[in-house]
Amino acid sequence: MHRIIGNLVVAGIVGWVAPALAGPGAVTLQMDNDGMFSSDDDNYTAGAELIWTRAVAADHWSQRIAEGFPDGWLSRVDALSYHLSYRMYTPVEVARRDLIENDRPYAGLALGGLALYGRQPLPGAWQSEEALQLDIGVVGPVTAADSVQREVHRFVESQRPRGWSHQLGNEPILNASYRRHWWHRQSLGQLEMQHGPGLSASLGNLLVQAGAGYGLRLGNGLDNVMGWPSLGIDQGGYRQVSTSPGGGWHVFAALQGRYVAHNLLLDGNTVRDSHSVGRRELVGDAVLGLALTWDKWEVSVAHVWRSREFEEQEGSTVHGALSLSYRL
């Protein structure tokens, strides 16, 4: 039954997104896994995301959404993206059958969503970028994460996960997030550099949090890039939004601190009893990566370090992401 429901959910999301995919744009496939930079298989275990991005015109329907915001909030939409993501979370000792009370719950998470992006020039060499994102989805057995992880571990001949009977129960997800970043542009000889602060906030039954950080992009062709280097679930994964063709390369880095008031993946289900752990309110991220763009292709790799997210966690989390984009 869980698999049937899961198939219906996925079919519904695809049916909603597919009509929007007609026309030019860029398709991105991202794979992230803690095994890229670590031998551990715990906390954030693995994920995959499919993103379709396109620039929009002045008469696009999304502009009416921007017009409904107060002055100073997303006054114009320059690009939008649709995304589907799938993620798994496990404790450290996945071979144990019993409930591991001092480690995070097992959880499978499936999300589909829409993000609107805006860019605005500011006095001097500054520009601002905004993103408004809405996610809908589900957490729980309906995602079939237990079967997916068992099959992956069987294929790679890794230890068999046995504790999925203690995973979070089924719960629908509705979450919204907003991000704004300010970039200062300058030249360093033959190179371009953009750096500046950013703010973010999320609200919903998946995440309630607010954060601030500082980012850096250094390389060539930065005018074709719009986005904040991050791998948070509230941001749909690391996202590069290219609104025009062009080649180049750049390295990117970011530091971010967040106050987390609610995280369903740690606090447990909202309306039913489930396993939970003592969530830490202050969490920090550090991201470092490289992106290469040529012709219609872009490939990027990112390394993410995240501080402890709950009191019983033994150490920080390290994982990586590899993404490949193709411009249609």
C-alpha cells in the first residue's frame, strides 16, 4: 500500500511539473552522498534532485506573484525553477534492529517545488539576488526509503540496514523559504569576484529557521550565474541558475549560521508519536566547491561540512554533491 501511495504522489507531482517544461531552459541532475568525502553512512545519507530552470519574460505569469509582494520584496522575477528531490536520513549504526534512542530517526523525504528568482542592480558595484521557494511533499514509509537503501547497500555489498521499522511516520510536507543575498562585484586582474552577505528564513512543518551567512564566487563568466552555494533541504540543494548561455569557471564558498526552531527530521512527527532527539538550535554550514561551464554543459562538485544538529550527535557531518546541467 505504501508503494502504491508513493507512486501516486510522484505521478501527481510529475503531472503538475511536466506541462511547464515546454520551452528552453536548463536541466540539472544532482547527486549528493556522505560517501563522497567520508566513509560514514549516517545523518544525511544520500539524495538526488532533478531541477528544470528557465529565464522568464516580463509578461510571464510569475510576475503577477511578484507584484503581490510589498515594495522591496521580489519586485521582478528573472528566472524560475521546478524541482523534485529525494533524500534519506539514518543513524550511525544502521545494522541494529532496535530503536537507537540517542541517534537521529530514520527518515525518507520526497519533495517537489517551485522557486522564483529575482536580480536587481544596486548603487556602486553591488547587486541583490532573491529567491522564494515553495515545497510540497511527504516524509515517512510512503517514500520507500527503506527499500531503496537496502537495495543500494546490497548492490555495493555494504552492511544491511535493519532499523527502518523505527522511521518517522507518514506526514505531508508544506514549507516555504525566502533568501536574499547581496553581491559586491570587482575584478582581480583577469578574474571576476563576487562576494557578500545573505539572509534566509524557512517556515512550515518541515523546517522553521532563520540564518545569515557570507558567500564568495571567483572565476570567469559570473554574470551567467545566480544562486547561493548551499545544500540545505530548505533550498532544494545546491543550485546554479544560469539565465543566459556562456562558458566559464568559478570556485565558490560560503559560511552560514542558522537558528533552528523546528526540524521535523529531528523533532519527530507533528501529530503522532515518533522517535525524536534533542535538536540543537544553532547550526553552522561551510561549503566549498568548483563549477565548470562550457557550451551547453555545466558540472559542479561541492564539499559540505555541517556542525552537530542534535545534542546526542557524536560529531559534525561531511558530505559532497555532484551536479550536471544541460541547456536545452
